[in-house]
Amino acid sequence: MDAITLLKADHKTVETLFRKFEQAGPKALKLKRKLVDQIVRELAVHAVIEEQVLYPAIRNKAEKLEGQVLEALEEHHVAKWLLKELENLPPEAERFNAKVKVLMENVRTHVAEEERELFPQVRKAFTPQELKAMAEALMLARRAAPTRPHPRAPDTPPGNLVAGAVSAVLDMGKDAMRAARRKAEGLSPLPATRAGKRSRKRSSEDTTLELRPLNGGDSGDEAPYLM
């Protein structure tokens, strides 16, 4: 597999998630939230590996494509802000569906431009061996990529390499916290009688376990040095 084939496979994965979202009914809120979580993760990782590997390689070897790379970076930037807003937006929110629709329109335009214009020129600029080596670099970058969008982090080397590593570690903690919260939200509530007894005991001793955010919480805020 070469770099172009790998990136096109990512595009297909995201498009499949988009179509599932479009096919979900208006009342399928849990399904839509789950799909958006997957979309956020897929696009966050995909954007980072392109920014760390593909775009720098193009700028180093094919200077005539630099304008297209800069445009692609700006398109990533816009998409990341939408992803950031969707990350913790409840599916019942008034603008949830609208934001997802705008995100899909932007990403589809970006993908069409890459596959129709940029990728064919990349194939001409790089040898098959170089594209295979680039695919290996993309796969390595994927293993350490942040799983959440960080729109204020650098998107070009060397800053994005450092910020990406830090963000990936922070995102692991946030992902674990989100999983715990989602699991807790799925538990059945206490019966009324037991809940009443428990509330009376709170005055003397609070035994409630509180899920506290890790390093700033699951509010979606980034670490100060990534802002």
C-alpha cells in the first residue's frame, strides 16, 4: 500500500460515517452522537498525519504544489473548529445537525479537491518507492496521533510534531474519562426509596463517587500551551 491508497481509504471510512449519519432518523440521538464521536476521532487523526507527513513531504519536493498545500491546511483548520464544537455538543442541541451538515460539506469538498487535483500530482512528483515509504511514515504517525481536534495547535513542523505528541497523551486521559462517563450515564437510576434514604445521609457523610475531569476535564478545553 502506498500513501495515496492509505489516505483514500481514510476518506472512504469517513464518507461511510457521513452516510450513516444522514440515514439516521431525527429521533436517533444516541446513534448520531456515537457516529459524531467516530467522525471526530477519524478526522482528527487523519488531519494530523497529513500535516505531519504528507504536506511537509510535498512542500519539500514539489514547490509548485505549495499553494494547494496551504489551502488544504486552511481547510483542515476550519474543519477542526467544527469538530471541536461538535466534540461535546449534545445531539439534542438546536445546531447539532446543522454543524454536522456544514462539516460534511466542507470535508467532502476538501476530499474531492485532494483526490481530483492534489493526489494525481503527488503521484507524478514521487516515485512508487517514495510513496510506499510515505505510507509507512503515515502509519507510524497514526499510532501516536491525537484522537481529538486541537485547532489552535501548530499544523506545520516542527511545532506540530511536539504539540501532537503532547496532545495525544492528554487525549488518552480524556478518552478514558469520556468512556467512564458514558458508562455511568447508561446505568439505571436508584429506586426512589433508596435514593431518599441516601439523600438524608448526605448531610452527615457524602458517599457519592464523583467523576472528576483529568487535567482540565472533558469540557474540550486544550492545555494552555496548545492554545
